Amino acid sequence: MIAWLIALPVITVVWLVTRLLVRRSARAALRLVLAADALLFAGALALLMVALSGGDARAAAAAETAQNSGSGSAALIGAAISVAAASIGASIAVAYTGAAALAALSERPELFGRAMVIVGLAEGIAIYGLVVAIILIGKA
């Protein structure tokens, strides 16, 4: 994620400079684009060489990490599913109860307290999903 926060402004600046050079001189822009492509290719090649030179030590460490994190990743996926499903369920419940509460309040304003309790109970569904997620993450 941090790589994108660094790369996007750089890409934007390079694009703007290229646009300005194309307007002034197409030949200079072509040279700049070819030089940037050669630089990117050299960097990618160097990165590939570094990644491939690590061999056995990295493979053993990665296998050990994968073996140890099997149940932890399942708990995290379960936590994500519980939060997502509870949030979706709560949003549907609040949509229906909120619309009904507003309709009731437009006819009888004294029902405000009861209507807010009903909408709050619907919102509690999301909190239950969050509690389940916290329990699952605690076991990971």
C-alpha cells in the first residue's frame, strides 16, 4: 500500500512532464520515454535477480511461516466474514426499520423513543458481528 502512495505522485508527475514535452517536441518526448523504459527494465531485472538469489533459506522460512499461520489465517478470514455479514445485515435492518420509524414519526411524533429503540436493536446486529470477530482474532 505504501508503494502506491509513493508511486502514484511520481507516475502523475512523469505523465505531466511527458505531456508537456510532447506538446513542445515529439522527438524529445520519445527519447525521454525510451530512457524511462530502459531504466524501468533495468530496475525490474535487478529486482528479479535479487529475488531469485535467495534460494533455500527463504523457502524454508516461508514454509515454516505458512505451516504456523494456517489456523491463524482461517480465524482472520472468519473474522472478516463475520464483520462483513453482520454489517450488511445491520444495514438492511436499519434501512427497513428506519424507514418505518420515519413513517410512524411523521404521523405520531410521540413515538420517537420507541422508534429509536427499534433502530438501535437493528444496529446491534453489527456489534454482535464485531464481538465475534474480536473473539476469533483473540484465538488466532
